[in-house]
Amino acid sequence: MDEKKGTAATRAKDKYNAANYDQVKFTVKKGERERIDEAAVRLGLSRNAFILEAIEEKLRKAKEQQD
């Protein structure tokens, strides 16, 4: 019999995330992740929240330049 991987809760979360979120993977040089994490901690943010805020700021500036 095939063994199912993960708990039911994990599978449910994975299914929800797949249906509702896109994932973007990017690569940074060694040590850059730590710099990002340190900056995020200083602002009381998670790494993900810090990166999303940075992207939103850049997108806003790009839009302002177009207008």
C-alpha cells in the first residue's frame, strides 16, 4: 500500500496555497539572504513581508515614472 506523505492538514494547506498563491523563486549571492533577514528583523517583518514590501515600493515608483 502506498504511504501518503504529510498530514491531512499539511495537504490541505498545500492545496489551498496552490490554488491561491503564485510562488516566485529567486537566487541571491551567498550572504545576501542574511542581509535581507537582518533588515527584515530590524523592521519587525518576516523575510517574505520585507521582500514583498520592497517589490511593491519598486512597482509604485515605476508606475509614477510612467504617469
